Amino acid sequence: MTTAISLFVFANLSAQNVNKESNIKTEIKTNVNGPVAKFDKTNFEFTDLIQHSPGTATFTLTNDGKEPLIISSAVASCGCTNLSYSKDPILPGKSIIISVTYNAAVPGNFTKTITVRTNASEQPVILQIKGKVIAKS
């Protein structure tokens, strides 16, 4: 009899835990009055690049929000890609250019990413450049 009662209590507690867990919501909190990061594009495809002739792509980042937008970090996936951008806060309605230069040292196809983190969201934005490097004759 005590075994049956124990099983009944255990089953009830387990069911309550399942119900509690299923009610947990995964929300990404956003401040409706905060900064909003808007990129003109997130992908850039180069025409063929000649080996040892770097190629530069530009991405425009606009603050469509109501508070200053701050880039906390921007990191390229490899050392063959250099970044240049203003470190100053981007005021509401203003834009900056993120310049991405690929050194084109090795012939062949390439795809590189740039991870941009801002105070607009906990999720980073991934920018991508790709193309083909043609061997220098």
C-alpha cells in the first residue's frame, strides 16, 4: 500500500514539474525605445579578385532606434580580413560604414564572416563576404 502511495505522489510531482517547465517562455527582451541596428545588407559577393590585390566591401549600419547605438565588438573570422569602423556611438537616425578588406593572398574561393555585437540586441549580426581569388599571372 505504501508503495502505491509513493508511486502516486512521485507521479504527481513529476507531472507538476513537466507542467512548470512547459510554461517557461524563451523571450529576447528588447527595449522598444532603445537603439535599433539596421544593416543595408548582410552579404557581399566580390567579383573575381586578382591575387595580392585586396578587395574592400562596405556595409552601412543605421540606428533606427531612439537611443545611441554602440558597437561593442566586430570580429572577423580570420586574420586575412581587416575591419574599419567608427567606435563612436551612432546617434538615432545616423549611419556609419563598416569597411571590410580581404587580403586576397591565396587563389580560390573564399567565404568569411564578421560577427557584429551591439547594444540593440543580445544576438549578434553576422556579415558575410565571399568571392574568388584568381592567381596572378
